[in-house]
Amino acid sequence: MNLPDRELGRTGWKVAPIGFGAWAIGGSWGDVSEADARATLEAALDAGVTFIDTADVYGDGRSERIVRDVLAGRSGDRPVVATKAGRRLDPHIAEAYTAEAIEGFVDRSLTNLGVDCLDLLQLHCPPTDVYYRPDFFGALDTLVAKGKVRSLGVSVEKVEEGLKAIEYPNVASVQIIYNIFRQRPSERFFAAARENGIGVIVRVPLASGLLTGKMTAETAFAADDHRNFNRHGAAFDVGETFAGVPYELALEAVEKLRPLVPEGATMAQMALRWILMNDAVSVVIPGARTPEQARANAAAADLAPLGPEAMDAIADVYDSMIKPHVHQRW
């Protein structure tokens, strides 16, 4: 990757700007074999990835265990591994978020990942009310004091949740959706994160694959793929699937973007490079299901900066087609 490493807020880590999102190798993206999952992560690491994001619910721990096994077989510097906890709560309600419950999930993740201490523990998109409980955030410090967690962060659905989370001094990073179809974080949140020394981890960078430019109205998704079962928010926040943009409209917007793709690049690479144009972003975590996808994602850091004309044209597509559907929701 030609782009230099970026600081992950005040965690003390510097990471390559393109990381690896390990949801797809865990589950809910159609079938990915164990061999393919391992080969995909290996390819990402070989391409220079130094940050991996996973969660305890991705394949009910499968993703974490694949990360463990791949890293156990590699030498050299170990990447930063972030995981998430909270979505195992049933029911998933604010009252269920207790320090004891999260510690139980942490213990499970320590085993799954085969480590004594988690690099970065993130609350996994908790209900909004959790962000207004300073007692709970304070109690999380016990996990650090016990040596089970090095740094604490949150994964949020809404900009407002991110702004509230960074008021807590022990929150070192915020994971948030930001892509060509979800531009609101650049208005206020990024400036506040920069001012407070917060690491920004960008997820859903390709809008669940829409911004690869490879989908059509006829594209079919497996029954266990969230792009099938969560298209209308039946399982979790609809903003996690296709960034919350109506599918047919998004396909029209993709066609407007297609002429802007730099020569020799893919639309996915342009979309990733667009995100990295904002220096408030610490790392972007595209997922991948094949080694080829992982290598192509990492190569986006080798693209030249997008020019002002392309940036303006992308802004126009968002403002005229996408913004009315998503901007005030998240």
C-alpha cells in the first residue's frame, strides 16, 4: 500500500489505511468455506493489511476462530485485531448491557481468538440509550484494569451516537458507516473525532457490494445472505444492508458513478480511495470472500488521489439521488 500508515486515535497503534472486515468469512454473506475464508485472510495480510475487525456474533465465533488459526500460522509482526461484543444479548435491549455481561462475552472472545488480552473491544451497535449511561462506560474500565482489554471503542449506527460516545474519556475509537452513499459523518463527526483524538474505523465502505458496480436488478442472494433477509431491516438495522439505500435507486446511482472510475481501477477501488480522501479516517475495513477480492481491496491504497472534478461529481450524485433517503436517518 502506497498510502502511509495512519494513527488509530490515541490507542498508540499505527495501521495500514485499508484493513480487513471479517464479517463475510464468518457468516451472513452466503457460503464461504473454511479453506476460502483462511485463504482470503492470508491474502489480505500478505497484501499489507495490519488491522482486522471481527465480532463474536460473526458465525457465532467462527470468524474469531478463523482469525486465531490464521495468525497462529504466521510469523512476523502481528496485526491489530479488534472484536465486538453485545449483540449476543437476547433480548438486545439497553437494560441488558451490564459490565458483567460484557465481561462474559470478552472471556469467550479471548478463547476464540487465542489471546490473553483483546487489542480493541468495541460495543457492537448497542441501543441508543446505552450511550447515555456514564456508569456503564465507567464500569468498562475494569476490563482494562484486569488486563483483558487494551483499548475500548464503540460501533455505532448513528452519527449522534458517535458524538455522544466520544464524550467518554475511555472511548478510543468509533466504528461508523461512511461511503459514497452515506456521507453524513463528514459534516460534524469527523471534525469532533479529530479534535478528541478518536480513531475512526469505517465499515460498510462498499454499501454491501453495491459500490463494486457488479450488481444488477437480477442479482440473486443466498437465503443466509443478509442482502436477502435484511433488505428491509427484518433482522437488524436496515442501514447495515446496502447502506439503507433502496436497491433499484442505488443501481441507478451506480451507473452515474461508473464514468468516474479511474483508468485501470475498479469501482470498488475508487469507492475505497474516496473514503481515504478524508484524513480523519484511520482505517477502512472492506470485507472479502475470496483472495482476489482481498488483494484488490488492499490495492486501492495505491490509487492516486481522486481529482476535484471526480469528487464534485460524486457529491452531486449523492446530493441529487441518495441524500433524501439516508442523510437524516443515520
